[in-house]
Amino acid sequence: MRPLKIYIGYFNYHEQFRSNLVDVLKPIFPEKNPQKYGMDKISIQVVSDEVSADCFVLPYCWSYYLETKTINKADLLIRSARNIGKKILIWVTGDFFISLPSYDNIIGLYTSPYRSKTINRNIVALPIIIRDPLCKLQRENILINQYTSQPVVGFCGQVDLGFFKPAARAIQRVIQAGTYRLGLSHKYIGPVQPPTKLRKDILDSLVESDQIRTDFIRRDRYKGGIGKIKHNLYRDVKEDFVKNIQNTDYTICVRGTGNFSARFYETLALGRIPVFINTDCILPFDDTINWDKQIVQIDKQDIPQIGRIIFEFHNSLSAEKFIELQKNNRKIWEDYFRFSGFMRHLTEKIRKELSC
């Protein structure tokens, strides 16, 4: 299959802005390097002729243009694409949802989408790309948990433990929500309830359930408040996180600041079963992956019944199916969410959107 031809306009690459570079360009700039990303070949071709392109691509994510006050440059490329009947792909990355202009030729690619805010919009939900945890563990294969009648549910992460910090976070979110509604900020944060409070409610509900066993490590700060500069302590915190996933059957995956869970992809990569709390989310590749067979999905209003829902899902599996599910979840991560697989499936999805 021929490469997807994209037009990015005049683009002068700067290393200092590499973190803002969109995914499809990372194996190409500053030079072609598919091996670095585990790719046999690059399925994207940057062309200089806009008419021959399959689509346009804004080379940096949308927040870059907002923060550098260069929206006029982005708008020029959007309108250039529209004038010749081409779609343009725009990445919106980071923790916050930001609305894109209302041009009908935009396809928005979001790491933190809200389903209710993207109705009648052409969007693609993006995953969080992580390094393979098995490489860090120096393992070739996942550890397999054997089936037991009572499922073990784990979580290791930041949760509200006191009163004053959660109250301060709630006030901060009220202010952020207010500035968004007044048009003083482009960033939509979602519900004003802090995600750490939501996590606490979920864990508390599970502890009260007699149908499951729990293994929770509650921390009052992100990654225990330990930075990478404290190498040994940081390593220990990360090891606790990975061990908690490996030593349990199911892992609670709930949003943080953004409306997504990086833990979701770490759980899949380690061959475990995510319990995904759906907070108006869109899961990536939901048109090709039957997520209901691979994970436990919990709508926010069903949190009080979360223990029963997990138990019923677990009870529907045989010992063989339980092992198969662990292997399949690892395979889904390898096929769709390792960078090389992600690029392949993303390109296929874009081709379908463009009918090319």
C-alpha cells in the first residue's frame, strides 16, 4: 500500500518544540528514523504539492499555536486545505479539552476527548503511548494469573486522603471552570469534582464489597511526590505501581487531570484487565476493538455497584477464558498501542476517514 501523502505547508523544525510535534511526523523529523520507533517502514509521505496530498496536517499540536500566539498560521493552513477541498488533521494533546475552529474540513485527534462535547464533530481518540513495561522488567512474556473464584482488584496512585488539599483542589477547579465559561481560557477541565475525590469514592466502594478482594496503595501526591532526581525512591514507587498491576487480576483505571487514563495502557501491556471508569470518554479504535469483551467498563452513575459488576464479569469467565483474556489484552497493546502498531492502525483509520 502506498504511503499516505500529507501536506504540512512551510515547516521549519525546531528541536525545542519537539514535544509539540504531532505523532505522524516524529519518525520523519529531523530525519527519517523508523528503527527508533520500531517501524519497518514509514507509512507517511510529506509532499510539497498540496493538490497531490491526501490531506493536510498541522505539524504541531493545537496548544502550541495557542501558546505561541501563532493561531493565524494555523488558520491559514486550515483555510488553504478547505479552499481546495482537502481535510486537515489537527492534534489536540495534553490534559485539557480544547475546542477547534468550526471549519467542516477539520479532523481533530484528541488525547482527552469528551464524547458529549464532540457530537457532530469529526474526531479520532488517541491513546497514551508508553514504553513497554516488559522491557524494564527484562521479561519477554507477561506473568499469567490463575483463575480464582474471588477476583483481586488493585490500584496504586494518588487519592484524596485528607480534607484541606482536596478542598484546595476543588476550589482551583471551580476557578478554572469559571475562566473557561467566561471565555478567558481555552481549556475545558471537565467536572469540578477533583479526580482524586472520584478515585477515593471508587476505592471506598470496593473496600466495602464482600465479593472481591482489594489491594490498594493510596498516595496523597502524584507518584508519591517523588521526582526522578531521587532515583532510588522514584524507582521504588514505580516498582510498587507495576507490582500492584501484576499481582492483581483487575486494575482500576480512572481519569486524572485529563479525561483519560495512562494506567489503562500499562494494564493492557502487563496483560491484566482494566476496570475502566467511563467519565464521558471515547476509547481509541472503538470501531475495531470490541472493548466490552476485553475490559470492565463502569459508567460513573454505576460506581456504587462497581464491586458487583466486577464480580459478575469475572464469574462469567472460565479458567481458560481468564488466561486467554490476559494474553489477548497484551496482544491488543502490542498490535494497537506500541508506537509502530499505533501508527499502522492510525494511518488505516485516517484512510477510511478520507476514503482513500
